[in-house]
Amino acid sequence: MLREFRAFIARGNVVDLAVAVIIGAAFGKIVASLTDDLIMPVIGYLTGGADFSSHFILLGPVPANYAGSPTDYAALKKAGAALFGWGQFLTVVLDFLIVAFAIFLLVRAANKYLARTMAAMKAEVAVPPDVVVLNEILAELKARSLNPQPLPPIA
């Protein structure tokens, strides 16, 4: 079983997946900062100072032992109050859309680069003369098989 596990780990796909997970986690932090520190403050400024991450609807009574502000989403959530945190949900959805769009742009750029690279590689490959002659013979044989000529009479 240990040998099978080592073979599994040594496969290229597993290593590639591990690298992708690590890079994805770092990319997630970048996107979270982009959303929290750049995009949401601009949206908040444009909407008159609204901070969407703290918008919520209180669904029940404030816990009896709670002494903080009744408008502090994080403190109420920590105290165990029942909250409908639509602003936080909106922030998370925006995070997702930004990540999805960024990945789309990366994949799109990679596909364009690969297409150009493959086209350049195909253009660089010179066809050897013997292959050209063989392709001409093949084309002639195909033409004859589609349009057979009558055989000459036997004398």
C-alpha cells in the first residue's frame, strides 16, 4: 500500500494539482484584498459611504449578554445573534465574480498564446522533399480511384 501511495504522489497530475491549490489560495487572498480594500470602498463611496459587508437584518432578539452596538455586524455575529447578512453575501458573490473573471482572462490569454505558439511551430516545420513527392503520389492515386480509367484491351 505504501508503494502504491508513493506512485500516486509521484504522478505529475498530483504535483500539478498541489501547486494549483497553493497558487489558488494565494490568488484568493489577492482577490479578497482587491475586493475588500479597493473595489468595495469605491462602491461604498459612490453609494454614499455604504459598507456592504456590514449590512444585515436582525432576525431575532439581541442576546441578553451583548453590550456592543446593535449595528455592529461582526460583534452581533460573534455574540450569536440570528442575522441575515445580505451585505456580507453580496461581498462574497462579488469576490467570486472577480475571481471567475480573472481566471477567464488568464485562460483566454493562455489559449491565445498557445494558439500563436502552435501556429508558429507549424510554420517553422519544413516538409521534406520525399514527403512532398509521396503526398503527390497519394493525391494521384486518390484521383484515379475516384475516376477509374478503362483498362486497355489485351492483345
